[in-house]
Amino acid sequence: MVGRAIYADSGTVKIGGKIENISSDNDMWQGTGGFIVHLRQSAEGTVTSTAVIDNGSKSTSGNALSVFKDCSLLLENGSVVKSFKDCNVFYVQQDNAVLYMDGEVTDCSGSSHIVQANSDAFIITIGENAEIHDNTVGYGAIYAFSNNNASGKCGTINVYGKINNNLSTDRGGAIAMANNGSNLSVNMYEGAEICNNISTQTGGGILVSCGTFTMYGGTISNNISGANVSGEADQAGGGVFVRRGGIFKMYGGSITNNYAAGIGGGIAFEAGDYNNCVPNVQLVSGTISGNKMNADISSAGEGYSAQNGESNDIAITSDGSSHI
């Protein structure tokens, strides 16, 4: 097939078999938006435990699975989505769009994202069985921003599963909260993992901007920032980098054994208001230990490794009031 595999204009769709090697096509209705699955007009989609969506590393453009206003997409435990190249794998936009991922997403590459969300009042859940792993992305495996809608609701991402072993060729190895909006909410819970991710710039594990990341539990460990840049400002935050109106709250879990080519082995905090947001870091409970700054980052095949460095769990990277 060339164009779109499934287009659901309302109704219910269940996918339990295989979808393979679909080419995106700009000549299709609404272009390449959702060239694998396009859900609109309150449609509901389920990718069941027996489903495999494998695009065979075919170079495509646009968004593979799109979820629009009042629609929902569920990936069951056991489902596999793999081998997409040069496109956003999941795209979530507009009020009340829901994405629940409890399956596996792997072997994707290119300059886009595993999940891109950029609207108001969406809900994304990375379920306890989910594994987003071994992908190469452009700016966060999950890239999102949000503003409040007319009802005062904002976009929300809840992480219960694993986002591990991903490489970002920019910032935010696992999650990048972009500075385009003003009030994105991301929550990380017990059992979640953000481990062994690499960013060539800041935020080996997480980039926090223009919203609030709240850590209730889980593990942020063995992430690397600044893997391929020489500028010190772009090497900060091995585990977490907080900047541009970002708020980071820690009520549990651990941030351990992360590496920064610059400063802020565990957490780097760049003070400075942005978009009418006042950034701050609130450390209430949990463990931050064993993190290293000024680490030696070396390339190893297609990836990177870190060693040496100086002990550093928290660093403030700019002048002014720190709000910590």
C-alpha cells in the first residue's frame, strides 16, 4: 500500500495482525498525517497484544500513528511497533486526545520523535509494561509542549514504564519538555525507568522547560549529556536539565550514576524566568548520588560511553536567583 493503512473517521478499530512497509504519500487526504493509523472524530483504536507494526526502516515523512481531538489509541502489552525512519511514530494533538502505550517501541531512527504532542489537555500514559528502547531521535524520544485550554486543563504525560537506551541527536535523551508552551505536566512513578539514554547536548535523561516534571518514584540512571558538543553550556545535566521556566519536583525515586560532559552530573539548573514561568527545583525526598560532571565521553560504534569525571549531583549553571 502507498498512502494510509487505516483511516478511522469515528468508530472503533482493532489491529491484531501485521502492518508492514507503508510509504507515506503527500497526495493523500490530509497529507502524511497518520499514514499508518489516523484517528479523528472521536475514533477509538486498539493495537492488541498480537499486533506487529513494522515499517522495515523505510524512510518516510509525517506522522505514522496520529491521534486527534477526542480520540484514543491503546497499545496493549505485547504489541510491537518498530523500524520507522525519519518520521514521528506517534503524534498526539488537540483537546482530549489520549494515547496509552503499554507495548514495545524500538529500532526507530531519524531526526523526529517516538511521541510528539503539542496541544492542550491531551493525556499520554507510558504504561508499566511499556518499553521505548534503542531508538535514535532528533530532540527527545518524547517531545511535548502544552498550554492551558479554555477549561484550564493542560497536557499531561504519566510515566510508569521504561524509556531506556535511546540516543537524541539534540537535547533530552528520553523526554524533552519544549519551551514553546507554558504549562506541560509530566509525572514519573515508582517502577519507571529512564536509564542509559544519551543526548549530544543538554539533558541526558530529561529536559525540563515551560512546565512541571514531578518525580514520585522510579530511576533516572546512567544517562549521558553533552556527548557530541564542545560548548560547555550544551554539556550540562547528565540526568536532568532544568531551564527556561521549567519546574522539577522530587518526592521519591533515585537519580544516580549519570554523567555530564559539563556540569550537573545529576541535575543541572539554569535559573531564569521564561514565558512568564518562574523555574525552580524542589527536592523533598529520594536519592541523588554517584553522579559525575566533566566526564570523559567517547564514541563507541554508533553510541557513546562515559567514564572518569568529578563527583557532582546538583549544579546551578547561571547567575541570578536560583529558586531552589
